[in-house]
Amino acid sequence: MLNPAPEQPLDSETPVPALAFVPTEPHLKDAQAVGGKIPLDRFWERQKFPPWLMAILAMFLFFLLFNVLGAFFMLGSLLMQSNGNALDLTNVEKLLKQDVMGQLVGNTIGQFLGLGIPALLLARGHSSRWLDFLRIRSVDMTTVLWSVLGLVAIYPLIALSAELNALIPAPEMVREMDKIREDFIMELLRKSNMWFNLFAVALTPAICEEILFRGYVQRQVERSMAPVWAIVITGTVFGLYHLSYAQALPLSLIGIYLCWLTWKTGSILPAVVVHFVNNGFSVVMATALMNQKGFDPSKLEQLPLPWYGILPLVLVGLIGFRYVMHRIRANPPSYENAPASVL
């Protein structure tokens, strides 16, 4: 039997092989992404800006861009119909009622060019897998159906929040702005086709606002704080972003639900569908009820019941929502076609 070779003493002159250092590429952990992570390998990540700051700047700049584009198309439409006559820019309410369809078309174009498309382009500046970054992924249609039922379950709570919102006193200027907005909605319903309204008022915001808020903003806020706070803050900002004082609480509650859906399912698709269903229901109901005396479009979320009549419905709805929560599932993690480095 051969004796093992004696170990050589290690002294200061013995060369030690250097260990190879493989730098780790910055990435986001995401269970639904291919390989379980999303690379952060584009321009904006190399600038080292805080994600929360990028979210704030995106909302501010895109809101400004949306309104500038909307005003541009509104003014262009009015000029085309004025036949060279001067426009009275001091009477905003009259201008809004003068060309309702032009304003609606301008708003629709502004949503795509000012909110949706810029959010897509901004995400491309963060990751080469920008669709994953924005959580633009397919989900099982059963999950989508349960997501819609979740909205139905919390509807009594939304109605209660609308009642509470109505009790909060508002400054006169804010009430006047809400009144102008409501009158514009009524003119829109009277003068345009319901199917076009569904496209412009329901489908377009469902796509563009979800890409911006649930896709980009929520992702960035989640990188800065715990998911529960990211959900609450992003959802509340979504409600306030609409600048509707009379609907601030119900819109915030809906926004929080949409944020939770996105976090739970790992996709913005359920939020897009629920957003469309919510807006579409409002369009259909407003169209059906607009000729009734005293109809107020700002009160569509409210139920014709006193608060003590709504409370039992809220309790039943929350019990139902508890069940729905366990039925809404995320897609299983996908490792198909994953790079060898992440397997």
C-alpha cells in the first residue's frame, strides 16, 4: 500500500491560485419571471436613481404630457370647427360642451401618447425584459373571472366609501370643477355612441392607466418599501390622480384592489379587465339613467340605501371577498427557455 505524499508546508512564497470573481448582474426577484429574476441592465438603472423618485417623476411628467396633448387636440378640434372665428378661452365650460366628441378623441389619444406608450418606453430603459418588468403576462382566465367577482364582492364597501366621501366638505372651487366635469360627462353620454364611449372611457383608461400605475409605478414603489405599503400608496395615488374630489375615496379603494390583484397574480391583465368592467358598468348605467330627472353621474358608486342598510351588505361582501382571495392565484413560476446562468 502506497503511503500518501506528505503535505507541503504553506509559506509566504507558495503561490495561491486566484479565485475567479464573477460579478452579479443587478436584478429583481420575480417568481413569475423566466428564471425567477428580471435583469436591471438598461440606461436608467445605470444612473442609480432611487426607484421611488423615478415613479414620482414618471407620474408628474406623464400627467403633464397627457394634459398638454389633450389640450392640443382639444384646441385643434375647436379651431377646425370655428371657421376662423376667435375662441373665447375664458369660458372653459362652454368650450367643453361645444365640441364633446373632439374632447373625447383628444382625451383618448392623450391617454395613449401621454400615459401608456411613455410608460412602455420608460420600462424599456430599465430592463431588457421590460414586459416582465411591467408584469405584462398572460394569466388563467379563471383567475380573471375571480378577479371580477372580487370587485363585485367589495362593491358595497366602495358604495359606503362614496357615502363617506360625500360627507367631506369641499371648497367652492373644487365643487365647481367637479360640476364642470359631471356636465361634460352628461354631454358626452348624450352626443356620442355608447360603443365608442366604452372604447374611450372604459377600455382606453383600463389599458393606459394600468400600464402606468400597476405596471410601472407599483413596480418601482415595491422596490422601495414593503409590498403592503406599495399597494396602499400606489392605489391611493391612483384615486387622487383623477382629480375628482367627489370620487376620491371610492377610486382609491378600487386602486388599492387593483394593486393587490397585480401583486397577487404577478400580472396586470386581471387589473386591466377589472378596470374595464368597472368603467364599462358606469358607462352603461349612466347611458341608461341619464334621462331620469335628477340623475347625478358622480353618484353611480352609491347605493340607494342609508348607511345602516349598506353595512350588512359590506359585511356579506367582505366574507365573500375572503373566499375570492383564496381563489385568485398567480401563474406558477416559469423556467422555460431560461438562461443557463439562472437555472
